[in-house]
Amino acid sequence: MAEAFRIQYTGSQTTATMYIENNVLTLTIGSSTTTYALTNASYGTLAELVTALDAVTDVVCSLVAAGTTSSSLLNDISKDYKADIKTYIYTAGYSNYTSPKKICSIVRRTADKIQQSWLDEADAFIENLTGHVFRSTTISATDINVPSGDIHTSEDYAYLYIPSSNAFTLDQYPHVTTLTTLTVNGTSVTPTYVIIDGNTLILSSDAETTTWIPGRAKANVALTYGYPATSKEGILAAEYATLYILQTYMIKELMDAKLSGSTVQHMDVVITEGTSSEDATRREIISRMAEIEKSLPKKQRFALG
């Protein structure tokens, strides 16, 4: 989703690394290792975690994201391909569809070789491509406009009355999973009386009001939307983002090799510009991404005429 914090070790030790696995951040400076349980109340927010890291001798850590952000949202970094915070200022990210851990397991490079901007770009590409958000996101009570074109009648769940204009599709919140509060035209509606069908909210006959009223700020909602990381959609989005970034990384490696006149080696394959091995790998990635695109849900787009 974005940058969480930046960190670097500036002391005299020759090595300093960091990784994040299973909700534990591990910081190793020289032969000294310290762990921070991200579920611990002392490090539960990014502000608390950054304060603790910045307090370590010769470590400079600065907050980028909102301090109230949960530390458990940080992207994983593999213990096998740790971030080098001695040589580089490392930028840790959070809530991306994929993670440095997944990417580094393929390219076999340390996490500091994977730029956070690539992860954010991959997320934006997926969301623009599909019109969907594939991470679980919660919003507090928010006024929303109710366009008349998004109101319709659903008889799928009617049992005691003939419904009229009882269904409203929220284009801005695809795949609603939980409705916490709802007010329609000033009337508070009990959430359990609302039927959630994807991103459509259907007012049942038990609801305090059974008709959506069009207009600006005619409703107020608090809800959770998006797809859990463990859902089919979440897994596909993570794979797509990983492949997207893998392409970016390979292009960078090839350009670096071209400029230096050297070769690039991924796993057991030596890659130089235009080689058949590199071309075959790129084709496999593109083919798999095309398959995933067919499986990812997409927002309906209608055209008149």
C-alpha cells in the first residue's frame, strides 16, 4: 500500500540486517540480535515500533506512514534474504498484495534490492485493471452519494412484501464483507436487516426503511470491503503482483548488465540481453499473468449506445 518507515544502521559494526516473519521483526547488528513481536502492545502501532527501533544505538528509524497503523500490516521480509540496513537506507512497506519475501525467494537477492515503489505500482496496476480492491479495508462512518442509476429492485430475498428500490450498488466499495452501521436518508438501519450481495446492499422487509433515496450524502456507512489475503481472489492478486514486480526487476537487472557489459544470473540460468532463456522466462511470466487476469473479478463497465 505504501511506505511504513525508513531505517539504517550508522555505527561501526560491519553488518546490520532486518527481516520480518510470522509477525516478528528481527534486527541483527553484528552478533547481537533483538526481536520485536508486532502483536505485542508495546510495538502494536508503527509509531511505537519506530520509537523502539530508533532507540537502538546507531540506528536511525523514521516514520513515514500514519503512526496509528498496525505493525502487523508490515510486508514480510525473508530471513534467508534479509534487508541490509548497514549499506542502505531501507524502506519498509505495508499492506501490499505481495512482499519482498515472496519476490526474493524467486530472484534470490536481499530485500534491499526490491524497491517499495515497485510494490505500490503493482497494487495500483491491479486495482486500475480490475476496478477492485483485493485487500481487506475498513472505513468508519462515511457519507456517500446515492446516484439513482445505482438503485434497483431486488426480489431475490423478498418474502413478505413487494420490494421497490430496495437495492443499492456501492461502486466505490467492491465486495463488501461486513456492514457495521448504515443510515439511509436519516434513518438508522439495523445492519443485520441488510443483505450483502457482493457490493450491493439490499434492504430487507425487516429494515427500518426499505427504500433507497437518491441524492447527495443520502446514506452513511461504516463497513469492511475487499478480499481477504487467504481468499482465491487475494491469492491470485498476490501472485499477479509478484510476477509484475519480477518483470520490473528483470528489466532493471538486464539494463544494469547492458550498461556494465556483464551478465545476469538468476538461479542457474545466465541471462544476457536477448538470450533465449531470458525470453522464455519473460514469455512464461506474461502467459501466467494473462491467465490470472481472466480469473480476477472485474468491475462491470457499461456503455450507452
